[in-house]
Amino acid sequence: MDAENRKGEARMTPAGQALSLGLVRCHVCGLACEHVGGVHALPCPRCHAPLHTRLPDSLTQTWALLLTGLLLYLPANLLPVMYNSFAGRGSESTILGGIAVFWASGSYGIAIVIFTASVLVPCAKFGILGGLLIATKRRDVSGRVRRSRLFRLTEHIGYWSMLDVMVVALIAALVQFPGFSTAEPRIGIVFFGAVVMFTLLAAMKFDPRLLWENNKHE
Amino acid sequence: MKIYPQQVICKHCDSLYTRKPVRPGEAAQCQRCRAVLYRGSWLSLEQWFALTVTAALFFIIANLFPVLEIQFHGQSQATTLAETAMALAHSYASPLAIPVALLIIVCPCLQILLLSWVLFHACRRKAAPGFAPAMRLLAGLAPWSMAEVALLSILIAAIKLSGLVSITTGPGTWALLGLCLLLPVINHQDFHPLWMLKTVKGKHG
């Protein structure tokens, strides 16, 4: 047992591919069930969720959601996300403009955090999911472990992009001193929120098992 | 339909394994795609339930008290999590008000309530009434629960405003910190022992 337990991992021996062995995993409760019927089989006997060997229309839906997100990313960056007035002077700011202000004022840490959440993470998701979709289409078998890792990374980091939406909401809720200073959200933040939602949905619709299918159908 | 409760299938690459017991902290890893199949839990069902109730208390405090307060020219303004979401409602950003409220308030709340319900009965070695729908909803809520994003955004907003006004964190922020430490613990336990409470009609393979 101790020899099996280096690095805190149990040694598992794969018995093969579930689909080729006639088994299907319930995507909700994880129960291994006998695969009966076509792509749309009977519901899971334990949790009654519909069983399917692969997420239906995964590639088409992921592409659609990802491209919608990409399209909305333009207005999200071009339109102002917030309006600020201070002592009678009003100004609007975009996401990149806000980051630039922090950087220029010497708040490098904050600038980097916001840049990561609002620019780096969404762009990484577009790049990684797009790359995975193309690799799946080409049934590229080399580097599958790395691609699986990248997919799990996008699942873990994706939701941090909501950060800027909540920062804008907090500032708008707090800075309410009519006559002195007010802050208001602007339409850009709606587009940005929509980008985050669409990329989250895209990652959910992508079936990572497609990365592991060979040329010949297993 | 035959079922195989002793088998586990990797959700990332569809490899089939026979479930082995793992020790607390130990992870069963897929040999093909290196994903974690399941982890050994440090917690008993009773401890898991206790932490979930603690999370519920943190959640209540985090939502009742202001998270941030600012002072400006003798006036002060405070906001709670709900008021933050509502601030979006009266502006161009009104379509975001309900989604933000769902992500930072409703989803974590439902997660805690459903998990408490299931675990309360699990501690009595029973499947709770409405067990399957509750567990299905829990699985669906997981990606939409963003309390930790709310906590970081409070920190960023505080730093952003600190140059202009005097700003203090309210009790809500400290409770939210506690909640954010507990939520990953209670939500990332292995749900397999809970699912095993439900007896399934079907031939065991």
C-alpha cells in the first residue's frame, strides 16, 4: 500500500474506454450505467438525469457560444463601463482605460489583478477553447494530456472575469453623494457581463471526451 | 438497465476504473488524462454538516451587514451585497442586476440550504426527501456560485476608492471571508458517499 502511495495518489488501472465497453457515465451523479439505445438513452436510474454518451451538439454549440462571446468582447472594451463625476467634472472610463489609470498612478498590483481578470482570462478562454475545438475537429491525438489540462484550467479560471462587473456595482452603490460625487455603471459593463456568461456556457457545453476520440470511432 | 456503482468513469476522457478506497487527502487520478477522479475526504458526514451550518451562519451575517462604508465630506454611505446588486438595477446596467444577485447571493444560499438538507438526513444514514432533485440542483449550481469573486471585488473596490475617500470594511466583508474559506471545503467534498445513500432499482453489474 505504501509503495502505491507516493505523491498522495492512488494507483488506478484503466480497464478501457467506457463507451467501447458499453458503459455511460451519468454527467450529474457520476454513476456508471449500461449504455442502452442510441445517443439519447434512458434516464439515469439513480438521479433521473438524461444519460448521453457525449454532450449533444457539443462542438456546434461551443463554437456558437464562443463566437457570440468574442463578438460582444468588442463593445465590452470599446464602450465605457462607468461614469464618474467629482466636484462637477464628469468622465467616462472603459475597462482598459481604468487599468491604465491604475498603472499610471503606480498601483501596479491592482492594475495587474484587474488586467488578469478582465483581459487575460477572457482572451485565454477564447484562445484555449478555440484551439481545443480545432484540435477536436482535426482529431489531433498528440498532446491530448496537455489539452485536457488546458480545458480544466479554463473551467477553473473562467468565473474570475466577473470581478470587474462586481467592482463597478460596488462603486456605483457606494459613491452616491449628489452634488459632490456620483458613480454610475455604463452600457459597456453589460456587454462585458454577457461575454463572461457566454464563455462560461461555452466551456460547459464543450465535451472534453471528444479530445480523446481516435480517427476510427471507438 | 445494469448499473455499476463500484466503477468510476473519468469525465474528461471516458476511461473506466474500478473504485478503490483512498485515504484522507489522497486523490485517485486518471492515468490517461491526469484528471482527479475523486479524493479521500478529511471530514466525516457529521463534520461536513457542521461546517455547512457554520457556512450558513457566515452567509446570514455577510448578507445582513454592510460590506463597505465610505465617508465623504461628513456624509457616509454603506452598502450590503444585495444593495450592490440593486445599484445596477437603476442604471444602464439594469440587465445585470438579477444575474449578479443570482451569482453572489442566491446560488451560494441555495447551495448551503440544499447541502444542509441532504447532510442533515445523511447523518442519520438516510436519503433526504427530494434527495435526487436536490443533488441534481447542487451539481448545476456549482459553476454559478461566485462568493469568492465578490470578496475580491470588495477588496479591489476598497483600494480603488481609498485614494479619494475614507473607506472602512463592514462586518459583512469579514463574514464573507469566512464564507469563502468554507464554501470550497463543503462544495468540493466527494459526493459519492451521499449518492450511495440512495438505493437504486436495477441489476448491479
